Amino acid sequence: MTDQHYDAFKWATENEIRIYPKIKDKGFVLILERDGKTETSGKIYPKKEYQNIIWEFYLNLYNKAKDD
């Protein structure tokens, strides 16, 4: 992970945004929790991929918030 990933995670934590995996079938879907609401990725990720996808998801949210 890069410093930017850690900055994104810190920003998300400060803004009460969480991304976490939930078991579904033989893999995991990602859950985004913010503003008291949850959304799901709908896509099933294998165990060895979902952690990296979560880091990228945080980074994408962070970059989008910076651009707004």
C-alpha cells in the first residue's frame, strides 16, 4: 500500500465511512457503510482479492471527495 492509501483510509475513518467484506456463496461481497446507510458491491470477490479491492475502493472514494 502507498501513503495515499493510508491517507484515504484515515479520511474515511474520520468521515465514518467503512468498507468491509461479507461472505456470500464461495466468496465475498463488499459493503460500503456511510451516512447510516449500507450499499453492496453486488460483485463476488475471491478471498485473495477482496482486501486489495477494499484499499482501492477507499482510495477512489477519497480521490472523488477531493475533486468535489
